[in-house]
Amino acid sequence: MNLIRIITQSTGLYVLNGVALAIIMYAFKSLHKKISLEWEADKKQTKAMTQGVKAILYFRICKEGERIINDGYITRDEIRDLQFFVDAYQGLGGNGVAKKLYNECMKLPIKECTRDKVKN
């Protein structure tokens, strides 16, 4: 009789453990799915922000570069700023168009001044 009671209790524990494990696995699966969906949404948002920043940098490099080339000279501050923009742009996967414009600007004569107080 004792043996039958022990076997019955042991079987009940196995069933209980199995049910508990199934509930835990379901919870983890649901959590994993939720986290995966959030991660995908974050990934899309990050990509969009990266593309936006890259577009702004590209626009700024082109506008500044064209203005500098039209002026026919570049200041040390402008060299520093353009280098900063180009490095950030390329770090985001930008193409060589901005670097080409930067290189054209670097060929110009350097004026020792700030843009608002040009010394010839």
C-alpha cells in the first residue's frame, strides 16, 4: 500500500512539474516574441535616424563646400568643420561625393582668419 501511494505521489509531482515547465516555456516564448518585435522596430527607427543624419551632413557638406569653392579660399575653422562633417558622414556609410568636395576645398588657398574677418 505504501508503495502504491509513493508511486502515485511521484507521478503527480512529475505531472505538476511538466505543467509548470509548459507554462514557463509559454511565457518565455511570448516574451521572446515581444522582445524580437520591439528590437525590429528599434532597428528600423535607428536606420531611419541614421539616414536622416547622413542626409543632413551631406547637405551641409555640399552647401559649405560650394560656398567655399565659390569664395576661392578656405579658413582654418572651415577646414576643421568640413573634416568633422566628412568624418561623421563617412562613419555613417556615406559615399565619396562628400570626400571629393572636401578634397577640392583643401586645394584652395588658406586665409588666416575667421570667415567674418578675412585677412588678405
